[in-house]
Amino acid sequence: MTLDCLQLNETGEIDAVPEESLLSALGFRPGKQVCLRCRTRFGGPVVAEIEGRHTAVARSLARRIRLRNRHASCPAHD
């Protein structure tokens, strides 16, 4: 499964990330929990939450971020 396949507010554990230096700096590392918060229309970016930070990621890149497993929902943040 990949990041772009998650449903809104569903979490997954990152298994593998493509060789993009910026992704690691943004928190996209194996073992981290990620939650899909928003999916834009017309194939635009997705917004993912990792450690309380929201980051927009191109959908083509989200398709290359592999997840180990998924969980029902993310923790709610105010």
C-alpha cells in the first residue's frame, strides 16, 4: 500500500521512502506514523500529518511512499 491509497484521517506506518532528501527532513522516514489529512482534486497534492506537522506532497511522490500497515483513524488534533 502507498500513502496516496489511504482514506482521509486514516494512518499507516511508513515502510519505504524514495531517495528524496527533503522527505527525510520533513519526517517521512521508515517506522513513522503518517495520517492522510487532505486529498486535493484533479490529481493535485495530498496533505499528510507526521508528528503533528501537516505537509503537502505531490501525488506522484505519495504513490512512491510505501506503508507497512494501516490503522482506522488518526489521533484528533485541535
